[in-house]
Amino acid sequence: MFMGSYDHRIDNKGRLVMPAKFRSQMGDTVVCTVGLDNCLAVYPMDAWNVYLQKLQSLPFTKGQARQFMRTLLGAAEELPVDGQGRILLSAKLRKYALLSDAVVVNGVNDHLEIWNSEKWAASNDEMLENFTSLAEGVSDLGV
């Protein structure tokens, strides 16, 4: 399970050193794609394969399902994790998430999110301010 938030930096070549705490769970290759709310989502291959199985059950006859899969899978990239725990983020993915230098790597159960630091700070402040109502909203889901 991935959890916790870590401040990191992307170097001038687009490489990001993943937090040391997460490296053993990542393996040699990860999948990076667009995430919700303009972040990037990074999955270890095992978690990605589980997610793909769920995606395959979506009805391709439904327009939103097709668009979601096209967007998510069209942007997905397999990235090797080098010996120093770095991944090379493409310019396309960095542009989507507004990433340049300072980022936050956030653990979200089966995957990681990579956020623009300023965007994360604003979003996190809002989530913390509304945490009680968020908790009430998910209580209907059995949490």
C-alpha cells in the first residue's frame, strides 16, 4: 500500500526520483498516465494489470466508458525505474499535470499521484477543510 506525501523535484531532463519509501513496491517498470484533477497516476505493473482487468469490464458501447479508456490508455506510458529510483516523465505528461520543478508524490493505496506542488497545496487545504463532509459522503460506500 502506498501512503504519505513527499516533496520532490523534477530535474531539467524530466526525471523524478521516487521517494525511497516507495521504491521497493514499484518494481523495475511502472505505468504513468493522466490522473484525475490534473495530477499524474503511477502504477506498479501488478496494480496496473488489476486496473486493466476492471477497465476491460466497462461496456465499450457506452460513450463515457470509451472516452475514459481512450484518454487513460492513450496517455499511458510504461516507464523503467532506473538504478537510482528515477522515472523519466514525458513532456506530454508533465504538461498535462503542470509539472516543472517542485512536485508532491502522494501515495493513494495501489498507486502514486504526482502533483504540481502549488496545485497540491491548494487542493489539500480544501480537502482538509472539507474533511468532515468528505467522510460523510463516503460513509454511504461502506467506509
